[in-house]
Amino acid sequence: MKRYDYPIVKTLLDTDAYKLHMQQAIFYNYKNVDVVAEFLCRGDNFLGCYSHVLLEQISMMRSLSLSHEEYIYMTSFPFFKKEYLHWLKKFRYNISQVKINNYQGQLHIRISGLWQEVILWEVPILALISEVFHSNFSPEISTISAIQYLDSKLKKFFRYTKNIDLSRLKIVDFGTRRRFSYDVQYAIVKRLKEKFPFLIGSSNYHISRILNLSPVGTQAHEWFQAHQQISSNLKKSQILALKTWLSHYGNHLSIALTDSITMDAFLHDFNLFFTSSYQGIRHDSGDPVKWGEKAIKHYEESGIDPRTKTLLFSDNLNFKKIISLYKRFNNKINLVFGIGTKLTCDIPYVKPLNIVIKLVKCNGKPVAKISDSPGKTFCLDKKFLKNLCKVFNVS
């Protein structure tokens, strides 16, 4: 097994933008909230053998901190507040929050502590697992082969879209969590920026900074999950999550995620005030065409011109799916496409890992995610899941 005498994650900003955006909202609204998150491998991979390497890498992360240059960069965004950035500059990873072990070949990871601290663990740990696995399983793969395959995909893309007006096409790199490696992600995003005029940003703050791209991201499922126990009324938990986010960020970062308790339950709570105030919504599970049609219908029934709003698609996209969805919805509504694993871990003879880290508890009580794709629903407490389904009328 390959050993590392250097840190794979080299900067605090090598993470997804929505983690920092959520962290700031938590910092100002939920400083004393405790959470527990756990790792899940949805595939049949036995990853427990990498536990010692992961522990070594996580131990190295304790020295990460925001550099002066990075701090100055963060102050350039209008939605970050000084008090939070001062706190973030002093932030250090607390490695005692992470417990890792190998149980009969399966990798077990449990992260617990204050939400405002725990929130930054997920993305780098998933990226570490992916890179360590691939460097051992496919050590012969280089950035050159990744770029060559990307170039072949781009040739097909331009050939298939020769007669399509792509003036409104917008694509974002969402590939940090399950990348083949940091080097591959950086090389691919750099190549896209050089060759692909439709790339408008990256979810990775570090890569965005060094490549002069826009960092893109709002909130994840955990934002809505935690509110299931933060709210005094479970039925109104999504409403509280939407309201708190909007009151904190206003016109900034106003794309709402729809599938924490299914799209239908979300739209029921996405009242006229939210529908008018939020710039748009994000798709992350279920049939994207049905979801898009449902979203447009919701805007129309609310008396809002869909062309003033945005749909962000981010579920298992590749260039072929992006073309299909663009052709379907381009004339009806604004579109953004976040492409992740099929961008940064799409290499011949390489099978990406299907791994996640999800919130399982908030303030000592269970939380759940009820996805529009049955395989993505996640909860460790069946009783709570059953009650959540009943409260939100989810079958």
C-alpha cells in the first residue's frame, strides 16, 4: 500500500464553497449546535484497509490554516463578514472529532462536535478517501491521461452541439469530493478554462482562487437536516431553514436545494415569498426532466416568469446529459449545470467511488434525508424516518 510522507490536502480552502457558506450562517445563528456525521460507501468497495493512511492524513490537517493571501481573497466577497473571517483565520481542525476504524474490511468514520467545526470535515475526508483509493488501485493513471480523455469528450461535445445555440450555457466544476486526485481536478479545471468558454466557476474555493474563477455553491442537505431538530416544529423545519438562510444572505447565494425531504414537500414549503426571493433551486436527485417541468410549473402557478429564475442541475451529470437538459429547458428558464464525478474522476478503466458523509444526529437527536432517488434516502433511526414521512406526507 502506498504511504505518504506529505499532506494531500494542503490548504483550508481545498473544499466546496457551500461548506464555508453554511459555516458562516451557522457561526452567526447556531454556534452551540452539536452534530454527528457518518461515512457511507454506497458501492461494494472494501475501504477499511486505508484507515491507517487516512488517520495519518487527517492528523496532518491539524496544521492547516487560512494564509494571509487567502484571507485577503475571502474579504473580496461581499457576503463574507469580518467577524466570521477573523474566526476562520484562527480555525484549526480538531482531529479528536474524527473516529476512524476498519471493521471487517469496511471503513467506519464518525465525526462529532460543534456543527460550525464539524462541517469542514466532510469534503476533505471524502477527497482523501478517493485519492488514496485511486493512487493504490490505479497508480499508473496520470493527469496526462485524464486530460487526453477530457479533450476527446470536448471534441464530441462540440461536434454534437454544432447546430445548437450555446450562448446561454453555463457549467461549473462540482468535482472535489470524489475526484481522482487533486492534481487531476486542477488539471481538468485548468484545461476547461482554456478550452471551454462555458465554464463559469468551480465549487472549490482554492482552485477558484488560483485559476481566477467564481466559487459556486449555496447549501447542502445538512442545512435542512439539522433544522429538523433545531426547529421546535418539525413540520416547519424547512421553512425555518429557508428563512434563516435568506435572512443571512439576502440576494447573495440564493439557490435552494430541493430534495432533503423530496421535491414535493419542498415546493409545499416554498411559498410565494421564498419563490420570489430566491434566485432559483437546485436538483440533486430524481428524474431531472420531471423535476425541471415541476419547477417551471411552480413558478408559473406562482405568477412568476420562469425566465427570471434559475435551475441548477447537479445530479450525476455528464456532457451528454447536459446537452439533453439544455435543449429541453434552455428557452424556458435560466440554467446552470454542476458536473462533478463525471468530470474529475472520468478516466478510462477507472471506476469512481460512490461515497458520502451525511449528518445522522443534531443536538443528540436523529435527522434524515428523504431523497427523490430511493437509493439516496438516509437515516439511521427508522422510527424518526417514519415520523418524518408522516409529517411531510411522503409515501
